[in-house]
Amino acid sequence: MAQRGNKRGGKKGAKPASLKRVSPLKPGLRGASRLVQSRVQAGMRAAGRSPASVARATGTVLAALFFLALTALWLGGHLSAVRDSLNDYKRDRLMAMGFTVERIDVTGEGRLSEADVRAAVGIYEGDYFFGTDLERAQANTESLPWVDRAVVRRLWPNRIVVQLVETTPYALHQRDGVLYLAARDGELISRLDPEAGQLPDDIRLFIGEDAVAQSDAVTVALQRRPDIWARTEVLTRQASGRWDVTLKGGTVLRLPADRIATALSRYAALSTRTDMARFAVVDLRLHDRMTMTPAKPAEA
């Protein structure tokens, strides 16, 4: 009777395949572990030779262990946590030594309250002196109304100094029926508050979209005629881009889109011979003529 073969068709008496052990260590640690073992064995072999050899072997073992620890921390994603812990420890030690903010000085505030400036700076007494974010504090301060620029700096050993330069209002700007104070470049400072304080005497009202920002040509031409500029109260920018100028007393000068200086010269020359206050509107838009609308007589 024929003998039965192996159930799986293998040769009789064949040894079962050996199982390969899988290391529980992460792939990155297996190489490091072998490196440590080899360094430890080398250190043990060298231990019996001389004190210098023992010292070198000890250093080798410690360096290998340190390398293995760093590798483990890196593979486990813990290096950032270790770094943060070290930074926290350093900060706590320095704060314990007295490196904290004790004073915050604000200079240059006028229309702004010191409390508003301090809130924008975001630095408080008791904060870590070297941990204050000066760039963010400066950016937040410059975002406040009325602040043209700001400087925030540390003053050894425990002070934070905030220096402000406030914006000088150049004009009143009427937008959507609301009056705003505006800077020379047209940037709106804040809504007009009649109770906030007296406005500069030479401030003028600008009406129209981007009126202040687009006013260079007309204001330069007017300022070259000081007698007209001194009586100018309102500058209205029309949709076409040209300007109407309202003088004290109510007379409106309708200026052309170009040759503004020439039109003003014609008006100034006529003013020397005629009482222009008698007219409600002086139309200077045409280069070869001037049209004047008489003012209505005052009611008795």
C-alpha cells in the first residue's frame, strides 16, 4: 500500500517554516537600537583596558542613549512639546527674577483716551517682559481712529512705551449724507462729533465720491488765488469729475473739467470791476464766455 504523502504535498519529514519575529519598535528605532547595542558592547570590551578607555566608552554610551532618546521623541512627535516646556520653564524663571512689565506709558494721545490705546496695545502689567509682541501692538494701535503712526518699544528694565502721532484733520467729507473728518489723502478719520472739540478754522467741506482724494488739481488752483481760497467753503465733485465751488455768501462757481486756473483768473479779473456777491451762480465752464445768475433779493 502506498504511503500517504504530506497533506500539503510537501516532502516527508520536512521541517515547518520558521516564523520571523517582527520587532515591536518603529522602523526608525530598530536601526537606532542596533546602534546602541553595538556601542554598549564596544564600551564593555573597552572597559577593561584603561581609565581613559572607560571614560571614552562611557561617553559613547551616553551619546548613543541621547541619540536614541532624541530619535524616539522625534518619531513620536514630542520634540515640539519638549521645546515648549523648556521655553515655559525659561519664561517662568525669568519672570520670577523680575523680568515683567511694570509700567505702560502712552504719549501723544489727544483725541484718543489712554484707556483705548492701552486696550489696542494688548500688553498689561505683569506680562512677561521679553514675550510682548511689539509688532502686533503697533499694528493694532495704528488701526485706531486718529492715529497716523505709532511706535511701541521696550524700555529696560520693565517699561513699555507707546508713542502716538495723531492725524491732523484736513477736511470735512460728506458721504451718504453723513459728515466725516478726513485726512489729506482722503482717508476717513471718524464721524464728525460736534461736541468733540473745535475744528480748525481753515477746514472745508468736500462733497462727492472720493472728493478729498481727487481734489489736488482744484485745491492747487484755488490756493494760487488766496483771495478766492480764503472765501471757499464747499467743494463739490460732480459725477463728470469737474467741480463746483461754493464761496462764503453763497455764490457758486461752476468750474470746467480742465483749465481751472484760467477760469479762476477770469473770475478774479471780473471781481475787480463788479460786485460778484450779487450773483448766485457764476458759470465758468465755457472758455469764451461767462454766465451769471443773479441772486434772489433777500426777503424783508
